[in-house]
Amino acid sequence: MTKPFYVLSPEDQNFAIEYHVEDPAKQEYLKSQWKRFKCYDTALAQTYEVLCRPTNPNLEVTVDRYLPANAPAGPYRVEIFVPAKHSTSKRVIFTITYRVNYSGSGTQEEYSYVMVDMSELNDVWHPLGEFHLDPSAGREIGKVRQYDLSIEDPPAQASYGPVRWVPLFSLPGKGPRFDAPVGSPEERNAPFPTGRVMFGKYPIWVGRWYDANPFLSWYTYGYHTGADLNLPGNTEADRGKEIYSIGDGIVTFAGRAGSWGNIIVIAHPEAKVTLPDGSRRKQAIFSRYGHVDHRILVRAGQRVKRGQPIGYIGLAANAISGSHLHFDICYTDLLAKRPAHWPNLDVIRALRWHASQRESRAYLSSQMSIKKEVISNYLDPFVFLRDNH
Ligand SMILES: [Zn+2]
């Protein structure tokens, strides 16, 4: 198992704030805007110190975090931790430096821009993309810089704290391949997006399919365990579209499951998984396909091949959100035992009744317990496909 490289707190020597203003009074003002606070990572039971500030359209500030210099060269997934508190900005810009050129006129950095909507992220590690990084080529390599250029009026809050660089080069050989569960054969065969290509604010998966409700979004039914895959257009745009097995495996459940409508669960004996602490290993996983219509093409116990059609997109039994495929990946044997599992529905129902008490201690701790249940069993299916495609 490979541990990721961490930089955990703003006091770390790798942390550098720059104020791009000459006027000392303005600099003092900018410095006074920073607040320090603590946030909690439920998955790792870790507390982090984080800095935050109001976004400011007029005065530019940058914050840098550096990849440890002794990190080996290779592909990395760069991730930031976004706390639930003090992270309301919808337009925080990050750059990741992946190459530097030294010339007569100094150092030239080549970097990638990523815009992050922090308002939708609550205490999660959020990927900024995957990069080949060679730290021996210069200190700037792997640098993650946050810009204050969000132009939000009124100002929102942007936070910056832990960054991790997850090495992607430790798992030997090519494992079995997995594809998206929707899309044409060409679309499913094409490279899976390595950055978060967006349709509006939604990540695109294959072709025009987008995820309207990404992993760990907090919404009416709790923290989302997977992705809700949709085609653009009206809510019925994806109705009746074929669903495919994402990889070779054995069907462990296919049939009716309460308010889900129909679901299909498939066991896959080996896949590369990234656990919540950023470590990676090979193990068995389960893929689940929810809101399948009545034409189920497989039965429990049947072997299926990657890309084999297994059913068609339908509706949930009490559908309010229109047709879509709910798709998730479980890395424990939970779905083998409880194919229709949904994290603590009773608590979620209770929380919906008490929505007015969102700030209360009881509300927050119930919310945290649901999140813990999700993280302890499900993987981000987008990251999973990127690792295994
Ligand atoms: Zn869903």
C-alpha cells in the first residue's frame, strides 16, 4: 500500500502567501483578512488547520503549497481538502505547475488552471487533476497555487489548507479494465476524462453524459453514494437508454428493490481502488445500477462481460427527479448482503424534518455519521473509472 504525500497545515514551511500589491497599507489590510480555523476529516479522523479569507475582486492574493522535494518522479493525482465551513466561493481558481523551463530571462512555469466550486463541497478531498511530476526538475514542480480572482459580489469565502499528491505509479501491471456504464461503444472506449470537464457545473463522463449529483453531494436523501448520470435535455432524455456492465464480473442481484425501482449489482474480483486516506490497492468491488426499468437483461449468478448490456434506464418507484442512472461503486461486501442499501434513511428523514436546525450539534453529528457510512463503503465512481479505464 502506498501512502500519499501530505502537507497538512498552513504553518508548514511549504506554505507561502504572496500579496500582489505595493502599498503596505493594502498589504496589511489583506493580511488582516485571513482567519485560521480547524476542520475535521471524517474519513481519516484527522483535524486540519486551515486559512480562509473573503474573496476579493480588486486585490490579488496567491497562496502556494509545494510538493515535498524528495518525492519521486511519476504521475500524481493532486487533491485539496475543502472544509464545509468558510468555503462558500463558487469560483476559486487553482493552478498546478507541472513543468518549468529555465531560460536567460528566468524561470517559466507551465501550469494547468482548475476552477473549483467550494460551495458544493463539504469536508472532502477534491481532485484537481492528474499530472506527471518530476520534482528533481525544480522546486516549482507540483506547486499548487490558489488565486484570488473570483470576482464575486458580494464576496464569498475561500479556504486553503491541506493538499495531497497521491502517487499513481505504485500499482504494478494493468488490471482488468472498466468502462462507463452508459454511452455508445466509441464513447465508452475513448479515454475517460482526466480533468473535470464540465457541462455547466456538472462533470462530464462520456460523450454528452454528465453527473447531476456527484459522489458525496449533500442533498435531500443524504450524502450521495455515487453518480446520477443524465443526458442533456428534458428529464426524460435518458429514459430507455442501454446500461452496460462496467467490467467482467458476476451478477449478485437483479430485481425490484423498494423505492429504487429495479437495481442490478455486479461483483468484480479485482480492481484498483483509492481508499479515503489516499492509499491505493487492488481488491474486489461491487458496481450497482439503480432505477433500471422492467426489462432487466441479466439474473443473479450470471457471468457478465465488460460492455455487456444489462438493462435500460427507467424511473425510481417514487420518481421526482426524472429518469437517470444511479451508479455507484462499493468496496466492502455491503451490497452483497444489502443490495438496496442506502445510508441511514431514518436519520435522513429526521434531518429533513429538522432542516431549520441545520447548525445544531445534533444535526451536524447525524450528518457526519451518514457521511462516515458512505465513505466507509463507497468510492468516488469518477475517480474509480479514471483509475481503471
Ligand atoms: Zn443517485
